[in-house]
Amino acid sequence: METIPKFVTIAGLSLLLIGLLLHLGPSIPLLGKLPGDIIIERPGFRLVLPITTCLVLSGVVSAILWLVDRFR
């Protein structure tokens, strides 16, 4: 029964972090504007493929999770 409160706490903190990122995301400089990100704009249409941004964020999240696992 000790795992349920831990899971709920981690889920709540994760949702809080995701909410903060969604709220602050547009104000983070260079997010979605890195070289390698594809933006196609036409009248009435906009397609954004943030390939480089996804790779950078994936590396950052992987490094954080690696550090958490290392010091656990």
C-alpha cells in the first residue's frame, strides 16, 4: 500500500510540471525555432515540425532521468 501514495504524488507533480511547461512554453526563447525545425506557412495553413527541438528536449529529459536514477 505504500506505492499508491508515491504514485499519486509523482503523477501530481508530473501534471503540475506539464501544466507549467504548457503555460510558459510560448515564452521560452528558441523553443520551436532551432535550426532543423521545419515551418511551412501558407495562407490559412501553418505546419510546424520541431524536429531539432524534440531531439534537444529528449536529450535533456534523458539526462535528468539518468541523474535521478544514478543518485537514487
